[in-house]
Amino acid sequence: MRSRPAARLLVINPSGCILLFKFTHGNDALAGRTYWATPGGGVECGESFEQAAIRELWEETGIVSDKIGASVAQRNFVMTLPSGETVKAEERFFVVRVANHQINGDNWSHDEKQVISEHHWWSEEELKTTCEVVYPQNMVELLMSIRGKSESAG
């Protein structure tokens, strides 16, 4: 089983809400599955996780940044891709604080256009009370950890 490194983005607005995309699979190996997840994607050949995070930020949100901070969390697990391939996922998460809510999907790939059905800025309370599937499953704890780190640094 091959390893699949990926950069995931915790895009947070001034109100402390996090951007998540709704993935609705219709005609692929994950057909019938719907869930919310952070923007991000696979690290391309020759890229670092940080470089992938900057590229994915631009591709999936339209937000341009030439620098991104260190990874704040990571997770490793086995997952099935929409192609049907099973991989060992190695995800690293990067925080991106934004000033506005504008998202531009003009740079989405064909596959992203097929599965991303909407986006939403989720509050911590919404995440705590939703019945929707959200990845990573510990999103609330992750956000609380990030908030704690930024408060102690400030």
C-alpha cells in the first residue's frame, strides 16, 4: 500500500469560524458518501508539506500566500481514495487566518468540481452539535488546541 502525504488547511476567519467543504460523492468509489472536510490535498513530487499547503490554499480557496507556518497537527490512517485505491494517508495541518469570507473555486480540478458541493464557515458550537460527518473527527479539540496556543503566544 502506498503512502499518500497531504497538506490540510485550517482556514479560520476573524470570528473564529473554520472553512469546511462538503464532499458529495456520486460516481466514484465513494459513491453515496457525504462529509465535510478541510481544504487541502496531496503533496506533489518534489514538494514539501508547506509548499503543498500554499499551493492547495490557492487552488481550493483562491487565497494567495507565499509563506505558511509550521504544521500544528498531523494524523496517519488508512483511507480509500475516490479512485478506489487504498492508501496510508499522512496528513499535516496548517493554520491560515483570513480577513474575509471570500472563497474562489476557479482553480478547482475537474474531480474537485465533481465532489465539492458547498462550503460553510463553521463555528465551534455548530461543530459540537452537528449530526453531519466532519473530518478530522476531533475538529473541535483541534481548534481549541490552536486557540490555546495562540492565546499563550499573544
